[in-house]
Amino acid sequence: MKQLFIILCLVLIFSSCDDTPDIDEEKFIETYKEILITRESTIDSVEANKIVSKIIKDHGYSEASFRKEFFELASEREVLLRVIDSLRESVKRDMKMIDNKKHISEQDSNETVMPDSSK
């Protein structure tokens, strides 16, 4: 959950009180959530960077426009806190589901099929 630590640090850094930026928060949150999950679940950073670039494009952003929206949100403390709270809960829930699926998959692959002795 190193990303959550980074996000919390950004709250402290970017806590000015400007007008709320005109940003589609739901789109931003969904995009950033996918990025955080990718970063958390992909070991190879080169592969993770490729996936993150695709996520950004798939959500209709360029890397520059996504970065710009991030910093605009970060400039409004209340907005950023709301976004972080939403992200934190959503990422926790999704990572738990991913971990459960991995665990089930590992259990399935470790089980051996016993021959039917009744035949």
C-alpha cells in the first residue's frame, strides 16, 4: 500500500484552497484506481508502465492531461481528500478480491485429482 502513503503525502504537499476544478472526478477516480491496482499487482515495472499507459489512453487521457487533472485535484484539499477516501476504499476492496482469486487459483492448481476407486 505504498501508493496510499504517497497519496497521503501529496495531501500534505498540495493543500491550498482554490475553486473546485472542473474535472470528471468519477472518471479520474476509476482511472487512478486501475493505475494503483496495476502498480500494486504487477512486479515488472516496465510491464506495469506499459499497462498504465494503456489505462490512461483507454480512459481518454493523454499522460499530460491525466497529470494535469491530478495536480488540479491536488490543489483543492477537500476535493483531494474526497478522491483519496474513495480510492482507498475501492482499491482495498479490489485488491482483496484479486488476492482471493489468486488464492483460489493457487488452491485449484495445487489439488491433485484422486482416481475414482469405486470403479
